[in-house]
Amino acid sequence: MNYEFDFSFLGEYGQDLWDGTLLTLWMTAVSIIPGFVVGTACAVGRLYGPPWVRKAATVYVEAIRNTPLVIQVFWLFFGLAVLSVRIDAFYAAVIALVINVGAYTAEIMRAGFESIPKGQIEAASCLALSRWQSLLYVQLPQAVERVYPALVSQFILMMLATSIMSQISAPELTGVAYQIQAFTFRGFEVYLVIAVIYLAVVTLLRAILTGLGKVIFPRRRRLGTPL
Amino acid sequence: MLGLSPEHLLFLLRGAGWTIVLSLLGFVGGTIVGLPVALCRSSKMRSLRVVSSAYVQLVQGIPLPVIMFVVYFGLSIGGYELPALVAAGIAMTAYSSAYLGEIWKGCIEAVPKTQWEAAECLALTPVQRFVDVILPQAVRIAIPPTVGFLVQIVKNTSYSVVIGFFDLTYSAKVLNNSTFKPFTVFTIAALLYFVICYPLSVLSRRYERKLKRA
């Protein structure tokens, strides 16, 4: 095998790679909070809601968790196109990511809520907190604290999953790479470079989220911690 | 049915067949590579731990579509003209071996330390200790998460669409391009994935409950 590696495309397309990286990060950032809200709402609905809410939330979670993200994105993006709803690939990607990560977050948060000792909820009601107050001020912070590492992993997986959005022509990092290799015919080198970029982004994202967790939850109680 | 001819449905089913083939390939390959990874991850030797952990970090830090591309182009610059199935199979093997290695490492470490000590007291050799005492207990713990991970494998084979492997997602995409019925086509594709994945999810949960009771 005598293959000459040629990374000279980096000079010409460096700016495009940078833009792609930023779009990947931006897509992840705007999906995290809505995804968390959807997931938490589902978890609460499944645990404390009336029967029809429980059923609906269960159907949502099972349907999303047992089908691939790619199919969900195609369904949404090409489906909207047929309904002649014009939507930017970026927004279609974000909507699909929120719906997808919401279902996974729902399962994580459910484990978090279930792990809170009963005494905490009893104490909240002894302090005359309403059910919503108890949920919002007592249960939610503790649940998030306990499952925080799992949430971080889930959001990192979501960041990696944004790479499939090139399939609906969103110009994130993988999409940019595809264009560069089409112009330069240096597919192997291009994908090696973006693999390194993804590794760097994962490391950065994990450091930021873990650091944030240490600031917000100084006690660092995990699943299985008694109080 | 729903504006699709039986040929169209057959086309999707053929894609689903290739999805299953690629999933099996990924699982078998992932087992063959993942088992040594798990052993190295829980090894006493520091160098083995460092190398295997670097491998896991590397694979888990790169999106699967990018791994698919790297393998695909890597094989072609090596001068091999291989079908996309080979590239997808190698990528799936790398992907699942990293995750399975990590899962199984956890299972090996979940066996109480006293079991190792008891086996040592019974004068078993290190190999006997591991194979006869620890492994049977670790396998029991490993069944629910492994079955659960099968769902991830099946779903993630859909990423092979990026290198044009003819799986369920790719066939659905092609069918949509020719029929312009995205809701019908992708709903059927999603249902087919669901039919494969949901039983595995249920099975995994059932095993988990059984293990908890035991």
C-alpha cells in the first residue's frame, strides 16, 4: 500500500470545518434544554399523571426509543416537505433531536424521581408545600442531582448523533466533511480530521457539563445515596 | 396498500433483512472484540487498562457515521474494492465492541470481591478463579444490559445509510424518492424497526426484574 496522505485541504477549507463545528455545537446547545424539559414532563406524567397521560407518555417513550433517529428525522423532514411546509434543515434537525432526546431523558429522570426517599416528600407536605411546590422545589432538584452523570452521557450521545443531520443537508461538521471530500477526493483524510474534531468536542463538552454539575450540586449525591 | 404496491413492501422487507444481517454481524464481531476489551479493562495490569480504556474512549468519542466513513474510505485507499456490507460490518464491530466491553467490564466488577477471595482460599488457580467462579456470575448480571444493547445495535445499523449500504433505512429513502410518500414509507420503516427492537427491549426489562428478585 503506497498511499500518499494529503492534508492540504485544511488550508483552503479550514474555515468551513470551523463553521461546521460551531453549527454542531449550536445544534446541541439549543436541543439540550427543550429536550430536558420534554423528558422531565414525560417522567412526571408517567409517575404522577392520570391514566391517559401515563399511557400517552409510555407510547411516546417506547416509540422513540425503539426506532432509529435517522428514520425519525426523515419522517419529519421529508414529511413536512410533502405537506409543503418549508422548514430549514437546521430547525427540522433540532425538533427531531428534542423529540428523540426527550424520550431518553424521560427514562433517566424517572429513575431519578423513583430514587428519592419517601421521607423527603412527606417532609415537603409537612411544610405545607403544595404538590407542585414539592415537585418543583424538593423532588426535581434531588432527582436531577442523582442522575446528573447519566444526563451528561445522554447529551454527549446526542451531540454525536447530530452527525446524521448531514443526511437532510444540515451543514454541520459531517455535512461539511462530505462536501470537502466531494471537492477534493480526500475522503479518508477529511474524515480522520473530523474524527479528531469530534473527539475534541466530546472532551470539551464533557468537561463543561461535569464542571457545571460540580458547581450546581456540591454535595454530589448519586443514585443509591440515602438522603 | 396505502398507495404502495406489494413490490414496494417487499423492497422494504429486503432492506429489513439486511438490517438484521448487519446487526448480527455487529453483535458477533462486537462480542469477539468486546470480550478481550472487557478483560483488559478489568485487568490488574495498568498498561492493559490504559490501552483498552483509550480504545473505548476513542470509539465512544467519534460518531458512528464518521467511523463508517473512515472505514469505508480506509478500505478503498488500501486498494480493496469491497461491498459496503464489509465496511459497515467493521464499523459496527468497532462500535459495539467498545460499548459491550464497557458493559461487561462493569458486570465483571459487579461480582463481589469476596468471591475472588473465596476462590483463592480454595486453592484455585487464577484462570480457574475467573472461568469457574467469576465468569458464570458475571454472565448472569450481563444478560439484561447486553440484550438491551442489542436494541442500540439494531437502531444504529441505520447509520450505514451514509455509505450507501442497502439496509432498511436506505431502502426507505430510495422508496421515498420514487414514490414521494414519506409518511407512509417512513412509518412502515419505523414499524419494522419497532417490530425488531421492541421485543428485545421487553426481554431486557424482564431479565432485569428476574435478576433483581433473585
